[in-house]
Amino acid sequence: MLAPFVLDGLTGRDKVLYLTDVTHPAVVTGLLRGWGVDTEAHAGRLDVVRLGTSDPDEIVTHVAEAARQAVGEGYRALRFTGEMSWAVREGTQSLTDFETKIQALFDSGVAMGVCQYDRRLFPPAALSELLRMHRAADVTLEFDGALLRIRRVAQPPGIELEGEIDGHGLGELTRALASAVRRERGDVHVDMSRITFIDLSGLRALVDTASALEAGRSLVLSRVPEHVAQLIRLIGWDAVPGLRVYEGDAPGGNR
């Protein structure tokens, strides 16, 4: 992803700034060369610099000044990319402040950027909030994390799950299920067609939700992957009152 971003800028009309945090600039330069970027030929137009601070205001100021300098030198804009691992030390609020201020710089037209987030370092909730900031408003999106996305569905009423569910996404799944149960008066449908992995804790959350429903209501799992449906039957959870499991569309539940 970074290779075309950097190359397009250097072969076009932009200047490029690459800010590192935990990676030594020499290592980044080597990576760029491996991606086909002739760093020597673009000396003066490509700056690879290690961050000397983890203060978000100072970082934004540095990028803004580099953008103004690039435009003053006749370039169309500044292409910025940077490692965001510094935010782990500063905390979520500083991260939000940085993203808001750097986006204002991007919106001005003098800079564009790619922020590098290591999913192993940031909690899913923080990544979800950042994705919300970067995307247009989506009123159906309840959670958008590194591995799991949960979306509200109007017909049939319930939620749609996408990605992987394990201990990291369990809390978000439980909250989304509880919200759907409160929001809907009848059956709650869960579309699982886009689930690539779910562990026993995730299945247990579905079973517990179904078990807690009042009489006459069901948690309807539709488009359940075959191996997941087989596991549910093997454990015997398909017989849990209030839980209905379908490998295809639920009867009368087609959208």
C-alpha cells in the first residue's frame, strides 16, 4: 500500500515525508528501495525522518510546516506517511486530537497522508473510533474493529457479523446483541454469512442471548457457515430454547 503511495508522489508533482517512530530511518530507506523506490535519485524530494517527539501538536506542526515548504518549492502538495506507534504512549485522547488536526490539514489541500497503525498495538475500540473518523457517517455501523465488523440490519431486524470473533471482539458482540434485543420486539436475526472464524466464547454469547429471551422470541442465526453449524449441533446448542440455526436464509427472512 505504501509503495504506490510514495512512488506516485515522487514520479508526479509531490514531495514525500516519511516519519518513523520505532523503525530506524535507515531500515525504512532499505524497505523503500526494496519496493522499487530509488531513494538516491529522489534525494531532497523524499525525507525519511525519525520523530523527535510524541506530542501530537508538535507532530501536526511539523507536517504542516513541511507541507507549506513543499508548496513554496513548487510542488503540488506534500505526501505524508508516518508510524503511529507513538500514540500508544500518549493515549487515546491525544490520538483523536492528532487525527482531527491532521485531517484539517489534509482538507486544506496542501497535504495528503497515510497513517500507519499496527493492529497488534492498538485496542479494537480505538481502531473502530479512528475508522469512524475517516469514513462518511454510517448509521448502521455499530462496531468496526481490526478483525470484526458489526452492522445493524433493518430487514430482517437484527445484526450482521463480518470477520473474526474471539476474546478480543467478544465484548462488542455481547453489547451489539443486547442492543438488538432491546431494539427489536420480536425475533432478532443474526446474519453470519461473512464470519470467517468464531470461537466457543463467541458461540456461547449467542447461546446465552437466546436463552435469556422471553417466551415467544428467538435468536435466529442465518447463513451460518457449515462448519460452525456442525459445531453447534455437535455441542447440542441447536436444541437451546430460543435459538434457531439455519445454514441458509431463515424462512421468511430473505432480504
